[in-house]
Amino acid sequence: MNQPEIHGNTGTTGRGNKGVKAKGKGKGKGPRKGRKRTALIWLFFVALFAIVCAVVGYLLVILNGERILSTNINKMNLDQASIIVDSKGNQVAKLYVSEGNREFVPFADIPKMLQDAFVATEDKRFYEHSGVDLLGIGRALVKDVIARSAVEGASTITQQLAKNLFLNADKTVFRKGTEASIALALEQQKSKQEILELYLNRIYFGKGQYGVKTAAKYYFGVSDLNKLKLWQIATLAGIPKAPGNYNPISNPERSMERRAVVLKLMADQGLISEEEKEAAAKINYKPSASTGKSAKYMTFTDYVVEEAMDKTNLTEEELLSAGLTITTTINTKAQTAMETEFAKDDRFEKSVDDRPVQGAMVIMDQHDGSLIAMVGGRDYESQGWNRVTKQRQPGSSFKPIMDYGPAIETGDYFPWSIVQDVKKCYGSYCPSNTNGYKGAIPMKEAIKESRNVSAVWLLNEIGIGKGMAFAEKLGIKLGDEDRNLSSALGGLVHGVTPLQMVRAYGAFANGGKLQDPHSILKIEDSKGNTVYEYDDAKPKQVMDEYTSYYVTELLKGVVTKGGTGSSASFGGHQLAGKTGTTQAGLSGVKTGKNRDIWFVGFTPEWTAAVWFGYDITDKDHLLDNSSGLTAKMFSAVMSKALEGVKLQNFPKPSGLQEEEQEPKLPGVTGLVAAYSPELVSVELTWAPVEGEGITYKIYRKEDAESEFKLLAETAETAHDDLAILPDQTFTYYVTAYQASKKLESEPSEKLKVTITTGMEPTPPPEEGGETPPPDNSEEPGEPTETPIVIVVPGDPTPTPPPTPTPPLPPSGEPTPDPSLSPPPSDGVDVPPVDGVTP
């Protein structure tokens, strides 16, 4: 009876639940289906719109390319040549002249191998794409993403042609799209053969050369392209990627490396065999371009182009044809004087064959860093190798930078400070002089005569770290491989460039201020807008002004009578400088010849560096002369270049105390030697020297030795030399030393003591006879030592010692080392070698 009610309730409840569920279902499914339907409709229209935009965009690109192509098909955008002017606006050079720099060659005359080389290198899918290589672009993007930088380009040959034919040097965000549009239009109107023909006749090959035939004639002297060899073809095919870096004149080594890459690409694509690749890669080519141009200002002009490329980020080709006006720092009078002297064969040593002795020179205004004049080598117009920017071994010209400058900067040394000129080894390194040894000498004498062991001793005293830090302040950063004492003499792993040296010496000449060398003052576009202007920022003070003053004083002595650089002097201007000579240093070759010779010097107005040597040094290509030749070149050029330039004076810091200029420690006097049989020694005694903290250094030399060595240092006025043997001769001298001021006196009078075995001394000659002079091995004109003969009894039974022969009375003046040759006199053609690179 109740069951229907229960069913009724259940049904009601069920209907209610069912109704709720139905209601919920109606609200949930209906709108969701609507949203999906709406989304699909929107997606369809978006896709349709994108397709329409793509089609319209493609058509616009094609039409834009067609428009540009039809408008400019007969134009070569090279009419706006960039020019170089001096600071007064006078034209110095025109960077590009269209006539004569391009020679057209028809496609039929271009050998298949030459075509294949360029296609394999620049665009291996050239015959497959339609002007724009989408596959190549994708590949390049993937590599760029992996490398997180732009490592691979994707421009096709057609795009490169489009850019070179129709686009100027302006870089905008639309340029790449315009380039692609022209490329697509070119592919519609031209065949692949026509495009490749245009490309090979238009592409830039560096050094102002356009087109493959012109380049072949310029670099190889080959007019018929069918006569080009594989290695020449590969060299040409490697240039367009970076004409300034890969042409064989500017960078022969990088050109060879790029050639190897081209040959590998050709081999990988089956165009040549592995044997052909290997044979072509081994060719060592030294280019000698036949430009037909005058050599006038060429080094300076090429340097300006390099600097302008760096400052504007334009390629060489873009720079040449951008219609720019480049205002430079050149002084045409100085440049002409330099080129005139470098053209004289008698300024250089004669070579044994057709490989000439080369040279380079650069002048800089140390007050603002302006480059005044520059020559990169003899016959530069046929070589194009700027040796002003190439590293060579500086020899002793590096001593002011590595040794004397940093020593004075410490505040402990002055031009009058005493340094040691004594033969000494530092571990396995044993530097030597080529002009004898003097013992304790003033710093100004050591640098004037360019004494090597003094420079090494000084660097060892101050520490190599101080020398390297000082050099770095002057713009010459040395590596850990140069952290050794041979760097004191310019023995560097990589060397330095004349440009680096002229900058560093310029700081000595300019009160310790370091300038940035530059050749460009301003760059303006064809409309007169400034593209770049040199920032005349405040120079860096890299050393104390007292240091620059004292180094200048030291270097003044080098160019005076008796100095190694006396040949550099000329009238009318104050002058300071330093010579540098690097010995051969060839393994297994014993020779006294040299590889590099230098002179770096400055007047109060300008600083200049001169280098001579062979480009490649071997046993047959070394220099017989030393740095006298470079000093003479400096004099010849600077004397003419400075005519009419306002005379100035070297900066002199205030507060110099005149009494500090020449402090001098008195020399040791009264040196006496006697023999002690009890100690079996030579007893040395001398008179004391007045002063605080005085010690005495005793130097000794055996007859068989060529130089004095430090025997001992003592605070007493006597010393016993126990290290003696019979039948030997020893020479002694003593100096006073004051450690607090790092002062060492001149050497005392020298005593030569001979120890002989026998019961009686040699009897004197009979009356009327002549006493033979002692064999002191002196050079003519040199002072002699006081001889003392000590007879040691031959009988083992002790006997009283003989009375020593009294020494000659001291002269009161220090006696120089008699074993030395006199320094070179003024005007000597070949001064002594002044620097030895280990």
C-alpha cells in the first residue's frame, strides 16, 4: 500500500535530481560548443588573413624588387668616392676611382673550376634556390642559437650581388628585406649564368680591386683566367668573405688559412681530389702586387682606412664608396720627407739576394697622439705590408720601459744612482756585454753605453713584476712567458710594434701622460653630417712627472758624444732617445750578426720610432750593422720634417732640488795588499769612507777571467781573501756602498797581486838594463794597475813572509776598469752592439 508512495517519493526525488542534472547539462554543453565553433571561425579568418598578408607581402616584395631593379639595372653605385684630407681640408687621397679598377670578363671566358670554387665557398645551393635560400637561413639560425651569437651568414650569391649593385652603405632595418626583394627579382629576370657572371665581375676583392679578372691581374699578374692554378683560384675565392682580412697582400698568413678552407669545401663537394687539395694548400706564396699607383702617402692612407672601418663599422668596400670626407692628422711635409729617405737604397744595408732589408718608421705628436707620418716599408706600393703595426724584438730600446723607467718610478733610483756592471749569472741565465765590464757605474753611464748586465742587475733589484706593470701602463702588456730577466734586454716572446714603442716613448716626452695614437680627426658623410669625431679626452697620467723627466735626462745622454745613439743628433732641437739591437738568436747558428735594429727618440715636439730588419730572419738574412743605421734614418727624416715647426722645451717638473742632482759617495783610497802565511791569504786593507751605514764591496778578477766578480761585502776596512792558489795573479778593487741611498762609489785603485812559488824573489835587472813592463793586458792608453809580487816559499817549512812591495800612491781619482775599450766617439759609423736578446 505504501510502496507507491515510496516510488512516488523516489520518483519525485528522481525527477528533481534529473531535472537538476538536465538543467546543468544544458548550461554546460551548449556554451562550450559555441565557444569552440567561434574559435574555429576566428582561426579560419586569422589564417586566411595571414595567407592574404603573406601573398600581398610577397607580391609587394617582388614588386619592390622589380621596381628597384628596373630603375637601377644599368647603374653601378660607385660614383661617390670617399676622400682623405689633411687637417686644413686639403685633399690627400681619393679612396676609390671607378676607372681602371674593374675589367669585365664574359661568362664564356670564366673557367668552370673558377665558377665552382666561388659557388662551393659562397653559396653551394646556388643552382637550387630562387634567390633566397630558406634552408640556408634556417641552418644559419640554428647555428646562431646554439652559439648564442651570429656565427654564420645566409646571404646567397644573388643577395650579395643585389647588395653590391643597388644598395648604398647606409644600414637600416629594411636593408635586408630590400636585398632579398632585389635578389628574388634578379632570379626572375636573369639566368643563373648571368647572375654568376655579374657577381664575378662586380664582387670586391680588397685593395680597391673589383671583379675576378682585375683581382687575378693585381694579385698574380694573370690576365687569362684559364691560366690560373688551383691554389690561385682558391685564394681568390676566399677573399670576398672579408676582403681586408683575406687578401694575400694585407694578410698573407690569413689568406693561406682561408685558401685551405676553400680547398676543403671544394674537396668535400667532390670538385677536386684530396691529392689536389693537399698540393694546392702547401703552396707558399709571397705576393708582389702590380698596382701601377704612386707610392705617395699609401701607408698612411691604408692605415686611415683601417681606422675608419673600426670607428664606423663599415666594410672596406662600403667605406670606399660611401662618399665620406675623412679629415686626418697627416703632416704632408713630414710624410714626404720620410718617403724620400726610405726611397734611398744607401740608407739600408745591401742584401745578399733579391730579398731586401726592410724598414718602418712612424712619427707621433706626443701632446695629443696625432700620427704625423708613417712608412710601412720599402716599395710599400708593391707589398702593402705595414710593418709599423707588426711585432719585432726591441732589444735595448726596451730598457727605458722595462728597467730604468720602473726603477726611477720606485723613488729609490736617480740618474746618478750606482748600478753594477759585473758579470753575474741568475740561475742558468748569464747576460753579457759586448763592450766589456766596468763594475760599479752611475745609471746614466750604463744606459748611455747600453750596458746589458747593468740593466739585468737593475731589473733583478726592483723585481720583474714592477717592470711588467710599468710596461703595461705604457700600453705594452706582457704575458707570463715574458716574466724572466731576459725581458730586461727586450728578449720578448712576441715583441712589440713601432707604433707601440712610439706611444710608450711619447709618455716620457710628455710629462708622463700617455696618448692614444690616431690618424682621424673627423668623418663626415656626403651631406656634411658628422659620422665620427675623435674624442680629445684627457690623457692618462701613467707615471710620475719626475720619472718622465729623469728618464728623459738619461736618454739625452744616449744621443751625445760617446753614446750609442749619437748618430741620431741634428741641430736646432733638444733630443733624447735609445738604440736597440737584437742579435741573431738562431738555433745552431753562431754569428755576431743581428736580426733587428731600432732607434726610438723624441724632441719636445714629436716622437718617432725606426726599425730595420728582414721580414723573415734566417742564417742568410741577417744584418751586419747595428743601430747606427736607424739612428741616422731618424736624424735624416726628423731634421727635414721639423723644419718650420715651433720649437718647444721638454717639460720640467717644479720642486726639483738642484743639490739632489749629483750626490756622490767618496771613493775608497789607500788600498793595500799583503800576504798572511798563517792564514794563507791575501790581506786587503783600505782607508775608511765617511758616511752613515757605509759598507765596502770587494771585487776580484783572476787573470784567466774576463771580468770582475763580487768577492765579499763587509762593514770593516779590511778583508782576508782565503781563496787563493800559488802561481796565480789576482786583481782587486774596492767600492764604498750606502744602502739607504743605493749609492755606490767609483772603483778604488786596482791592485794586481801575483802569487809565485820559490825561495827568493826574482832579482832586479843589472844597472843599465830595462825592466820589462808587467803584462797587464791593457788596451793602449788605459791606466795600469799597481803590481804586487808575493813570493810563497817552496819549502814546506814555514818561513817568514817577504815584505810586500808597497803600492803606488793613490792618485786621488777613481781608476776605470782597464779591460774596457773606449766608448764610441761621435760620428762612428758602427757603434758597439748595444743590446743582446737571449
